[in-house]
Amino acid sequence: MATLPHADKHIFWVCLILAAGLFIGSFFCPPLGVIDPSILKAGGILVGMQALGIAGQNLANGNWVTFKHGETEVTIGDDDDGATK
């Protein structure tokens, strides 16, 4: 199966457009002007997918990727000797 040369860029834009569409569309659905918490969760998940798409591109370019949340930090990448951290 062939892959797109920069599929992660497509993932970024698709997730961004879907998240923006969810936020904008929620204003026009009853009750008007109220964003439901499920819409906020879905938007957060889509933004997380954007981050994974960008991380994939950085890993493909040979860069390190670090995710931080509170006290937790995860770093992914290759050392010069081929060992992963």
C-alpha cells in the first residue's frame, strides 16, 4: 500500500478544519450560543491528533519529540548509537 509523501500534513489540516467546524457548528445547534462539553472533548482529541501528526513528521526528519504534561515527560528519538530513549 502506497503512502502519501507528507500524509501527516494532511492529517494536521483535516483535524484543524474538523475541530474548527465542531466549535463553529455548535453555536448554530440548539441551544444556540452554548458549546456542549462533548464538543470541547472532541475538539481536544482532534488537536491531540494534530500534535501526533507533527510529532510523526519530526520523527521522520530525525528530530527528537518530547511530550510534557504536568510532572510527566516522554521523549522519543534515536541516539547516535541507534538506542532509543
